[in-house]
Amino acid sequence: MGALAELQRTDEAISCFDEIVLICDGFDSGGAQGLEVRIREDHGSALCMKSEILLRQGKLEEALAASDEVVERFGADQHPEVRRGVALSLTTRAAVLHHFERWQEEIDAYNEILATYSKDRSFRDIGLNARCSKVGLLLQLGRCEDAVHACADIRRGFRNDRAVQVTTTIFEVDGYRGRGQHKKALKACDEVVDLIRSDPDVGSRRLVAHVLRLKASRSGHSVEGRGSVGVRGN
């Protein structure tokens, strides 16, 4: 199923899913405990993959139904691999809701991920993705104060991760700008530059340049806001 999906032979991949379900459903519940767990893992994983394939195909309603089925059928399962499939399905659900512009439901999906999985370090990547996606959406919706508060939560949870701190601080720049807190936006720009200026990576240097441009635009805004001649004269 995975190989066919990579080859974009999606109809065949979905047919594989149907075969997997038939195999899983063919086992009685009275088997060995380890086998039962593996069957749930395979069934949940295949259903999760199905939702992702349908999302890539643009079959949004079907993708949403598949992701919801994972949550309904396996949401209470405590086995790590099964729980991971549920968390990924919630991520797919959020992506589908984004396409539908059902913003609050998308935020609710991120909140469900964070409430259920944020304390488990094995789900760190999924939790971080949910946090960052939520902040990006809040900024998109103009809910800048909520976005800044969400950034503070990310900072507390990922204190020692430099890359996360950089990303979060850039979010804060936009949040402070949206709230009209230009001095805080400038301070956040400086913090980003300090975090990544020494990194020789080309991508990092480009990011520094981007943040410095943001800082320059904010500085010009602040000068003009005081009634002085701004930087636009030249």
C-alpha cells in the first residue's frame, strides 16, 4: 500500500487497504495478545494511510471520514503504535478542515492532539507540528494575542531546542506586529538574529536577512508613527 501510494497509483493503494482490512477482520479476538496488538496496529496504520492518500487525491470528504474512523475505532487504545496512528489521523483531520476553512474545528483538532499527547515524549514531533500549525492559523485569523500566548507555551515546552526557539520567535514577531507592539517585535527580531547569526548554513543566513528586513520595516514604521520623516524618502 505504501509503495503504490509513493508511485501515485492511488486506486491500487486503496484496493490494498481493502485487502488489509479483510485480513485483519478475519482474525478472531481470541488469539495471542501480541497478535491482537499487531492486527490493531496494521488496521489502524492502513486506515491512517488511506486518509492521507485520499487527502493527496483531493477527496476531502472521504479523507475526513477515514481519519474520523481511526479516532472512533482506536482512540481509546493505549498501545503506542496504535496511539500514534490516531494522533496522525487527527493531524490529517486538521489538514482537511483547513481546506474546508472550518477554522475553529481545525483549532479544536490541534487542541485535542495537545491535550492527549503533549506529555508523551514519543509524540514530540506530532505535538510540535500541532503547536506550530495552530499558531500559524491563529496569526492567519488575526488572533495575534492568542498566537503570542501559544508561542509562550511552545517556548516552555522546548527550552533547549534552538531550531524551535527560532521558529517560535519568528511567529512572535508577526504576533507583536499584529498587536501593534512594535518595540516587542523589534526585540524579537534581535533575538532571532542572535540565535542564528553564527550558523554558517545558507538557509540560516537567508533567514537572518529576512528578519533584518522585517526589523527595518518595523523601525521605519516606528519612526513614522512618531511624526518624523521616515525611511521612504530615498
